[in-house]
Amino acid sequence: MDATAWTVVGAAVAILVAIGASFRSLRDEMRAQGKDLHARIDAQGEDLRKRIDAQSEQMGLLRERMAHLEGLLDGLREAIAGKRVA
């Protein structure tokens, strides 16, 4: 093989190494972004769970208050009408 052939082979190897290195770098970046995305999704999921729990607790308190108000209204109806509601 003459010098030109070795130069072509060397250039081809250098290009392949550069392509391989860029793919490895790209894979590492994608992996890091995937981990970051999973962490963000988990954090948002936890926040959503906390909000849902808070809403459930507030709904329970509202049910209690409504039941109390319903009892007061039934008592008022009995006092006004003088008869008991079934």
C-alpha cells in the first residue's frame, strides 16, 4: 500500500472514531435528560398526590359541615311546622 491509501484509511478511521464519540456523547446526554425527566415527573406526581389528598380532606370537612347544617335545618323545620320529617 502506498502513502495515499494509508492516508485514506487513516482519515476513514478518524471519521469513524469521531462519529462513535459523538454517538456516545449523544447517548449520555439522552440518558441524563431521561433521568431528569423521570425525576420531574415523580416530583409532579407527588405534588399531585398531596393536592388530591388535601382536596379529599376538604371534601370530608365540607360533608361534615353540610350534615350539621342539614340537622339544623331539620330542627328548624320541626320548630316551624310542629311535626317531624320522615
